[in-house]
Amino acid sequence: MLLNGVNHVAVLTMDTDQLHSFYRQVFDATISHDEENESGFRFSLVDIGPHTELNVFQIAANSQAELQAPMFERGRLDHFGLQAASLEAFELIRDRLLARGATDGFVTDFGPVLSVYFVGPDGLEGEVCASNPDARPGVFNPPGTPSARYSRAQS
């Protein structure tokens, strides 16, 4: 098997502090990263298992988190991240996604994690993640940071 399960689920919230408090109090979750910028964008990582997290986004003027509907009427989630079993599995999956035209092959260096995005047959976006062997402790990079390990020439 090329995957170790789910790496993360991306969720939108209107109140990051409240969400953090809930997951800490109910599930003993920890917050491994929390950043906010002047434009009202806040991003945090809520660790909910040994290899699984919630990627939490609070975005000023984005009301998607306010929308509530009954089960099966909620629409699709923003995206999900799958955890590759190894760097070699990540590379094989990336190659297979490229062969299907499901990705442009760009690998993002988020710091601790390497990531390649894809679009599935129904249009839902996904992400495959792998531990970054070149990571530096405490360094988190923004979306779009190219991995030195991979270049567009390899795509």
C-alpha cells in the first residue's frame, strides 16, 4: 500500500480560538502551528492523532464556515491530504498522477511536509503529503514554496 492514511482535513472556521479550545478539551489535541497575518488570514495545525491533523483556516470576510445544512446537503469539503507511506511512495504516486493528467507535478515544501496537489475524477481536490527529509526544525513555509528536491523540469 502506498498510503498510511489521512494526513489532514482542511476546514474553515469563523473562530479559531474556539475551535482550538474544543479540540483540546474534548480530544486532548495539540496545536503545533498557529499563524496570522495582517489581512485577517489565520492558519493553524491541530494535531488529532499521531499522523493526522486538521488544517484550520480562518479567513476574514469568508462566510463559508457559517453555512450549516443537514448531512448530505453540506457540499464537499475544501480538500483532504493523504499521507504517503514513504518518500518513494510519494514519488510513485506523483508520477501516476502526472500520467493521468491529475496534477501539474509541482511539489510544495511546507517545511516539515512535502505536498503535491491533484484533482480527482469528480473534481474534488486532494493532496498527497510526505515527510520532508530536508526539513529544518521550526521552519514552516507558505503555500507555493517550491521544493528544492523537485523542479518543474521533472514534471
